[in-house]
Amino acid sequence: MSNTNGNGVAERRDSSATRRAPTPGKATVLAIGKAFPSQLIPQDCLVEGYFRDTNCADFAMKEKLARLFLFTSSTIFPFCLFLFLQMVGKTTTVKTRYTVMSKEILDKYPELATEGSPTITQRLDIANQAVTEMAKEASLACIKQWGRPAGDITHVIYVSSSEIRLPGGDLYLASELGLRSDVNRVMLYFLGCYGGVTGLRIAKDIAENNPGSRVLLTTSETTILGFRPPNKSRPYDLVGAALFGDGAAAAIIGADPMTKVESPFMELSFAVQQFLPGTHSVIDGRLSEEGINFKLGRDLPQKIDDNIEGFCQKLMEKAGGLEDFNDLFWAVHPGGPAILNRLETTLKLRGEKLDCSRRALMDFGNVSSNTIIYVMEYMKEELMNRENGEEWGLALAFGPGITFEGILLRNLN
């Protein structure tokens, strides 16, 4: 039995009458996995641990930073305070994060906590190994959920802004997983927060243009490259110390899923990438002998605010027949609470629409390219628990460029 909606998509139901049937030839998400390092940091231990790990004994600075992190009542560092408020809101709303950094690493490499030390070699030694281990664990969890042999994977897309080496993490991951030697690999480096949605877009293109293909998308990130002591001259570091976390995520993408073997839960219907001309310096990252340094422009939230409605409208139009953004479900990369709040206000979204993004931010922090996968996993759970879940939704992420990535999603549950 089938009906056709205004977009020409077959509104078919499987025999159980509980799921929408995938559109023939369209890419679907077949499984999701995630992994984290062993170090779990409760946010209320943030300041104490940060100053201990960096051997900073400036009590006055520690006290002021504690107020800045937790209550934003400090009047020090006016630009830093402004930036912090714009990016992460009155408080970060992060409750827990995972991190590769540990006492054992700092004992082995004490220079990482020393201001001005040329430590890029040490940082890469740690990061390269850590991201591969987390990527492998997330991928194995994803393959287990998928239910088919790893040898059936035809393509690998590997996303990271946390490693630099030749060959890249894509080859190390394929080898660790025991994939076929002729598996097709794509490596995406240093895209930042929108990398996960870029990976989904490329996986969609591969799956829809290579019949029978199964694409493993894996993202893996660590903050090791940016770890450094607190310094009054670097207000940007405060955002990283309070907001970002480490981890990995994976998804398997394919079209025309095998009945009774694969369980698609979301369709990747239409994808768009857009950059905002003249904004290439608003998010600026530079690699140096001390690691990676980020600078965030004051106008970042406003730039997103000014352009997001038209971008989302372009995606929503592809669903056909939808007029209100509240008719969609939303999987938004949580760059920070303030960005989510402004998005909610600009698009006039109901309060619950960004709950999955806020939940991922609370549980894991901003884990760069991984985070959209965590949000989609929470969205999967939420939609399955709704009696009449929305059919259409949007996945969104923003990053350097300024670049917008968006995918029109179709709920199959």
C-alpha cells in the first residue's frame, strides 16, 4: 500500500504498518555507534582540574575564571567575557565531557602544561593514536548494530580535525577493522564542527551513485592539540576549556536496504552546503609549534543568525507542503547554548525542538564533527517513542568559512 506526498515521495508502509518504507535509491542511515576516552570530567570539577593540570598557582585568576565559567559575573577581560557569553551563553549547560588528557599523559609530557613550549610533535603522537583507537571502537559498535560483516563495507569516510600524518587515519582505521584492501577511502581533515554533516553528505552521494555500496562514516576528535595553560592574553582558550570534549562517532549509510537484514531509521533526502562570502576570518585556526590556536570573531552568532532562515527554507522546500519550521524535527550541531537559543528565536521554534541538541551538549560537550551523530542518535530514540513523529527534519552544522551544512532528513520510524 502506498500514497504519494507533495514531493513525489512514496508514503509506503511496511507489513507491520509501523515504519515508513525507504524511497528507492535514496541513502539511509542503517546504524550508529559512538566511543569515548576513559577520562570523564564533571563540569563542576572543571576549574579545579584545569588549574591543577596546568600547574597554574594564580589564585586570583583561578577565582575570576571560576566566576566566568559558572556565573559570568566577572568584569575582567571584557572582550573575553563578551565572546564567552556570545558563544556559550550564561553557563555552558555542559554537565559532563570526556577527554583523552590524563594525569599519566601529563606525567609523561609535563611540557604540555608549560607556556610557550614547542610541543606539536608530542601532541600529535598522543592525538594520532587516540583518535584511531576511538574511531575503531565507535566503528565496531556501529558494525555490530548494523548486523552485517565488516567485509561488506565498500567505502570509508574518515573525518578528523585532530590528527596530521601520512598515511591518514582512514588507512589506519581500515586496517584496524580488517576491511578489504580495495575498500574506497575518503579522508576529510580540519573541517571543524560541520565535518560530521559534510561526511553524511558525501556518504549520501556515494551510496546513491554506487548501487549496493555500504559506506562507513567515522569521525574522531580530541582537544589535545589545543590544550594549554590559562593566559589572560588568550581569551579564546576559555571557550575550549569550558565547552569542548573528546570522542568518536560512526554511521553506516546505504541505499535500498536489505529487508529483514538492515534496519534503516532515517533517510538522507537532500543536502546543501553554503559558505558566507567575506567571513573566512571569523573562525580562524592556526597550527604552530605549540599546537593549534583558534580565534573566534565577535560577529559569529550574528552572522549565523542573519543567514540561517533562508538556508533552512531552501532545505524545507524540498519536502513539499511544509510551511512552518515547527513541522520539522531538528538535529542541530550544538556549537554552544547561545547559538541554539538564537536559532530557536530566529526560526520561532517551540522549546522542545532543540532538546536533542541540548541533551548532547549537556552529556558530551561540543565534540566537533562527532556531535551531530550523537544528536541524531538521541533524535532516533525520541522519534521512536512518539506516537506520531514528524516525517521530515533538518540536520544542521556550522563551522569555518563561515560554512553551513544542511541535510533534509526523513524519519522512517
